[in-house]
Amino acid sequence: MIIESRELWFAATNTYVVAPERGGLAVVIDAPPDPDAIVDLLAKHDLTPVALLLTHGHIDHMGGAGRLVSATGAPAHMHPDDDFLVQDPGAILRALFGIAAAPGEYDLPEYLDLDDKSRLQLAGLEFDVVHTPGHTPGHCCFVLESEGIMFSGDQLFAGSIGRTDLPGGSYPQLMASMRDRVLAYPDDTDVLPGHGPRTTLAHERRTNPFLQNL
């Protein structure tokens, strides 16, 4: 199985390419505003993407989605509760970095809706959609249960959690999602986050200061 990541854009956002084997079909998880680098990563393994799964609608995770969809034909999937974010991706760019966006540069014209607790059959793999609102209203984690892997986006990081001070964020909601949805998975689940190194749920339960009272 292939799971390869790259830190892209100046937010050092992790994009993941996931495939059963080289030379076949693949799924991309998150698309920072560097779609050419994602296409190069796919080409490295001779992979054809069939879907782009977006953990949430912040520009550092979806800013390259529209161009990646155009380049590859693979449809994007996102939870509709984050639609307000992709309607104005420049707003988060301004809030996070104080930078103005060129008109249309980060647009995602259309996407398929993600449904909580659905199981997506993509590229010969089964991805469970776990809606985890808090960082954003539509934030989702994606779980390959057969592999014991969770792509946690900006829900859970090694030693930290996602920020909740941006539009639509809610700390109580994020912690409820953590308790009820994320920590419901086994301790040996590998966590591949949207930023920073991979970790495990067991390690985060023991060491992450935000999880100690859950």
C-alpha cells in the first residue's frame, strides 16, 4: 500500500496520496494551493486519482482543489457545512496571513457532499467519513479502518489540536467531537494529521495536554 505525504505551501499543510499499489488508482486527501506538486507526487507512483477528499474548507487545505480537479478530472468531496468557507476562500487567507487573494485563484466551483458515517469505496479502498465539527463546522476525518489509519486533518495533531478562533470554530464542539468520535477508535490507530508528524491515538491519550480530561 502507498501512503505518501508532502508538506506544501507556506502553511506546511500535509497532502496525502493513498493507493493500494503503484500504477493504479489513488485518492488524494487535502489539496493545499500547490496542485502541481500533488500532480508530481501522483506521477512519481504512476497513479490516477479518482477522488479528492477535503478534511475541511480552509484555504491551506482546499486552495488547490479547483485546479487539481481541472488537471486530473477527479471530483472533490467536502462536507456541505463548510460551503461558506469555499465561497470566499480569500477571507481565511486574509485572516490567517494578511494576504489578498487574486479573483478566482482558489475557487472550488463544485464538489460532492460528504455524509457523516458514510463509507466511500474509492480506488479499491474503504474510507469511513467521520464528521468532527469544531475546527470548522464541516470538518471531517477519514478512516481506513482495515489499516488502522485516521487522516485527522486539523482535528488532532501530535501534541495539540486544531484552532477554534476562526469563523465557524467552536472549542466545546471540537472537544465533543474528540471525545465522542475520534477517541472512539482503538488506541493503536495511526493518526496522520493535516500538519506536523504522524502519531497514534495511544500516544495522544497519554501525552496530549488537551486530551487529559476526556
